[in-house]
Amino acid sequence: SSCWKTETETSDTMFVSKISAMVKDIPIPGGKLYQGYGESRSISWFVDQLNDEAQLHGLQPKPSWMYVTRAFAPSARGSLITNVRLRCTSNEWMKDYLMMLNHAIAYLLETYKRSNDTAYHESRLNDIKQKKDEGIFDYLDRLQNEAAQAESCKLSVTPEQVGRYYRRGLLSGYAD
């Protein structure tokens, strides 16, 4: 049908705008929207980070849904919403937000599973190097973030391995 489907009740509208304002201030994992197929971050790691933030902020299912959909770049967000709507029954869509979140996670993990390739993350860990203008702690943060993504893809990364990657990737002035 071609008619607008939003139901408006003043109290509901106030509630939604309060949720929107609250959700807007919750950080997106890694500080940037998930790009979809062109993304280098693991989708498992990204979804886990979203879940952690939602729990940390005590979000109920409806605000969690709003937060999750806000975390994706426009094309990936559009596909996510469309696919969740297709997976939902009429009793679930925009009514059962927990079920919508479960459908969203299933869709995301299935659609972007290539981002969870262990060989890819092992290669990224192996190739990570300190950038010229990067401090040693920023470099360590970036390396540990990559190690966490690899672990979310079932790749075992020990602290000793992280130490080896770290030393190997240091700029020559620090490596001595």
C-alpha cells in the first residue's frame, strides 16, 4: 500500500523522541558506522560491541533496535531493515522488538559472514604496523582491537602473540 503507516499518539511520540535523544549519545563501535560488504571489521565483533553498549546503557528492546539500526551506513541500514521486516510476522514487526533484534542479528551474521574469515584477520594482525604519526599506545590500542576482532571470529590470539605482533610492527625508532 502507498499510505503512511506510522501511528501517532502524543505520549508515544514523546517517548520515541526521548529514546532517540538517548540512543544518539551512545557510541558506535570503533567510532564509525558499519559499511556493509566493504567493511573490514568483523560483523561478530561489531554485533557483540553493540550488544555490550546496549547492556551497559540498560537499553530495553525498542531502544536497542533504534541503536542497532543507527550503527549502520545508509545502504547497509536499508538492507537490514528490509530483511528484518521480511523475516517478521505481522505480530512481530514494530511490535516485538526482541524478536526483531534476533532477526537482525541472524541477518547480519549471515549476510556479512565473510568479515569473520579467520585467515583474513590473521593476515591483518600479521600486517599491522605502527603509522608514522601514531603514538605507541594508539598503535597498541589498534592492535588489541584487531586481536579482539580475530578472537570474535574464533581465532585464538595469546597475549604473547599480541606482544610479538606489537614489537614487529613498531617503527624503527621504538623497536630498539
